[in-house]
Amino acid sequence: MSLIELKHITKSYPLEDTQLKILKGINLNIEKGDFVAIMGPSGSGKSTLMNILGCLDKPTSGTYVLDGQRVENLSADELADIRNRKIGFVFQGFNLLSRTSALENVELPMVYANVPAAQREERAKKALTKVGLRERMYHMPNQLSGGQQQRVAIARAVVNEAPIIFADEPTGNLDTKMSVEIMNLFTKLNEDLGRTIILVTHEDDIAHYAKRIIRIVDGEIHSDEKNEK
Amino acid sequence: MIDARTIFSIATRAIKANKMRSILTSLGIIIGVAAVIVMLSVGHGAQTSIQNEMKTMGSNLIIIRSGVATSSGARSGHGSKPTMKKSDGDAIQEKIEAIKLAAPVLEETTQIVYGNANWSTGVTGTDRRMFEIKEWNLSYGRMFSSTDIRSAAKVAILGQTVVNELFGDVDPLGKTIRIKGIPFQVIGVLIPRGQSGNGMDQDDVVYIPITTAQKKVMGISFPDQVKMIMLQAIDSQSTYTAQEEIRELLRQRHNLGVNKEDDFVIRNLTQMMEMMESSTKVMTILLGSIASISLLVGGIGIMNIMLVSVTERTREIGIRMAIGAKAWDIRWQFLTESLVLSLIGGLVGVVIGLLGSYLVGVFSSLPTKVSLLYVLLPFSFSGMVGLFFGFYPAYKASLLNPINALRYE
């Protein structure tokens, strides 16, 4: 059984008298341990697909099985719980809480998973060490560079032992050198720790870090192929 | 649900992040709580002083004075035509079961002299029953004896103020004072009672036997005349029910025909006091409710700021939701924030309110009295205000869609 199984997923929004179809029947399986890049021009529906995959949004029709569980009809709170336990997010804009130290940012997913405070701190410190921020645990986000902030976000995404990491344009706000660092970190997470990574990007050189590249055009899968490194 | 300590630390962090705003927001609650405490303490103080007065005056009191004199159509005030006798009181005490004690009063303000010192004060002729009604004991010396009354002895019992003014440090017992030039021996001194509720010095008094007052000191127009009779009923209810009985008895004793007006006035002091007490109670409630309105306005201030705060922190809410916060996690976060804001405001308000009622008590003529209930009441009310007005913003925050919230700039 695949980690992610999408069948006939559609998403449409009401627009005046008609329905605007963003996704037109997506069928997609992603295996455990895979590293997938989703590419597509803006307006192709890749962000919508990403939101549905990330359990932030519900499809209009179709079925979504995540880690053996049907999720397309769950309530908002149940989805929050799935996101908390199964998914780690890395965003383009980092999305760290301001005026909150790196350590406390990384602790956040565990706060909502009811992990006791002492254990939270220990695990957050370990995760920050792994991404190379041991020395900057008590820094506030505005005291960190973009690359460092993104590494804090990655630590936050992995700290709850979530099997899937969603990265939405993770290098969009970073320069080339930092982008390489971040992509190497993702590769390491995929290869060494077996985390499944789903990456949304529009840059070819970033997509080439992935094992598999899916191209979305006009709400449909246009191509889905192995990436030969 | 995430644990209380974490939620509390999240809330206090947000409050500290916007110190000035938090202070201004709490200000509404601070003023509200302080105002409620001051108002309630003023009202409570008025109530307490009335109760104290009732206690020192004697409980369940009825006073009978001589009635209104009418001479060629001009009506003089109460007591202008003396009609009451000491024996009237004795008869009432004896015949009417509801009346426990009847003390005669014949009083006059006059100059009293000891050696070189002199002092003007009210001299009251009465007997032992007066002190029983007022529940007033001697601090030293002795009470009037039956012999004193029968023989119209020239003895006096003094209040502490009179002792201070005439004797200073000298022991007054056995000394001779002169009232209207007549020598009196001091036989006792009363326990000091201080000021009454309306600011009168209750210790500025001299008591002499009623018989002595009638026969030797004060001019009377017929034998056994008194100015008034102070009655004590067995309980507060009886002060109402006994009135008619007293009236009938007195009319009979004064030989008043069917067509004649009463030549005496019965005044129920308990009734008066109860009315005053209930009117101050109404005043307390009124003052308290007016002050509560400012507390309510303070609550609206909190709601306003919390709504702004939720909008400002839309992105934070989005991040928390994406990471796994459930609706109630978000709600509790913002509810705790408004609760902490209002409770801090409440606490500061309590301090200022206590200080305020103390200052009002010191610098104005209004007596104030603070009670635990009147402090806890507005404080817990401030907590409820925080919860009530915090709920809508918190609820609104929890309804945000994480995708839109994350995109919010």
C-alpha cells in the first residue's frame, strides 16, 4: 500500500454561475521514502494540489488515503491532528513565529501533540543540532539569516517524527548558495532518515534534487517520470 | 488540549509583546473595578454607620413626646405643650406586654462648673432604665440607686468628654460639680462611646436622677412632668404592633375625649432606621451598578483590542493551525490572553480601589467600609468580563481557514 493514494481528485470553486475547475481528476500514488518534485506554471493548480495533499484543504470529489486512512471527509480538528502527527511543513516564507526563539518554534508541533515540556525541549534541541543550529537555539527569527530560518523550519517539520515533509518553494526566498545547503539537507533527510519528501517548485535545478518529477498543467498531471541524476 | 502552563506562557508572551497596548486595554477594567470598590465601600460605610447608630441608641426604640400646642390657630412644634408624665411611662411598661422598658427623659442644656473649669452640655434627668436601653455601662463608679431616685439625691453620672473637660487628669469620683449652681456629687463615669453616625459626641453628657431634675434643677409646669419617654419593645416587630395600644392607654390616661386630638406624638425610631437603612442599601446598589457600567465598557475595550490582535496575528494563527492546533487550542490561547489582561486589570483595580476608598474615608465626610465580599465581587466580575468579551474574538480566530491565514500579509 502506498503512503499517499489520490483517486480522481477534483477541486473547483464557484465562479459566478459556473464552477471554476482547478483540479480535473488527479490520480497519484506516492510511496514511502520517495522524494517527489511537483512542478508547474502558476495557475496550473499545483498549490491547490499541495494544500489537499497537506490536509490543509478538502477536495471537491475523489478519495485521498494517507497512510492507510481516508482523509477527504475528516473534520477540521481531525485534519489538524493528521497534520500534527503525519506531516511537516516547510514554506517559502519560513513561517516562524516572531518574537519566539528558534527552540520554542521547533517545540511548537509537540505542544499541540501534548508532549511533556521537558521532553519537548530535549527533542527540539536534538533536531536543531541535526540541522546545524546548535549555537543559535535561543536566537529569535529576526536574528537569523534566511537559510538559518529555513533550517529552523525544517527542524520544526521533522521534530514530531512526521513521515511526510511538504516543502512549498522552500528555496524561493534564498540565494543560490543557501538553496544548495537547504536542498542537501532535504536529500539527507530522505536518504538517511527515510522521510518522504514532497517538494513544490518551479525551478528545474531545484526539482532535480528529487527522485521523481511530476508536472501539472491546467489541473491535470502532464508528466510523471523518474529523475535521472 | 494543550496544557494550561503552556497556554498561559503563550498568552503572557503576547501581552508582554505589546506592553503599552496591554496597559491601555487593562485601564478600562482597572477604572471599572476601582470605581465599583469605592462606590460599594461608600454605600457600605453609610449602611454600617446607621447600624452602629441603631446599636448605640438602643434597639427597638419608640419615643413618646408631648404633643402640639395650638394657641389661637398657631401651631407650635412638638413638645411645645408639655403633657407627658413619668408615670405615663411606668404605666406603659407595666400594662403593655410588648414594651420592656420605659425610661423618662427630662433634659436641658446648661453650664456645669468644677472649680475653675466650666463646660456647657446637655444634662439629662432619667433613671437606670435609660442605661439598660442604651446597653451602656459604667467604666467606673456606681449607678443611680433606688434611694437616689426616691430621695432626689444630688448625684451625677458623667460621660468621658465632660470628665476630660472639667477634670483633666483628676479622678472625678466623689468630687462636687455645680449644675445651675446646685452642688452634685459625681458617682460614676460612663464607658466612652465616641462619635455617633451623624457626628455627635455621645460622651458629652451628664445624667442625674429624674426626680432631682424635676424637683431641683429644671423648671416644670406640673408635677412629674418629663420631656419624653423612651420605650424599648421586646423585638422589632413589636415596635409596630405596640403603637396602637400605647396610644389608647395614653389617651385614656390624659382623659382625651373622642373628638380631641392626641396631645402626644409616638415616634417609632426602629421604623425610621429601617427606612434609612433600606434607602442606603438602594443607594449602594445604585452606585455599584453605575460603576459596573464602566467595568462593562472596559470589557468592550478588551474585545476591541482582542479583535485587532486576532487580525494582526492571522499569520501566527495560520502557522499554529498548519502545525496541528485545533479550534479549541486557538480559542483557549486568545481566551486566556483576554482573561489574563482583565484579571491583571482587576488586581490593579482592587489595589487602587482600596486605596481610593481609604482616601475617601480620610478626606471626606463620607464614612467608607471595605468588606471582602465587595472586593471579591468586582474582581471576579472582571474575570467574567474577560471571558465574556474574549470569547467572540477567540471564536473568530478559531474559525480562520489555515490556507488563507498563512497567506495573510
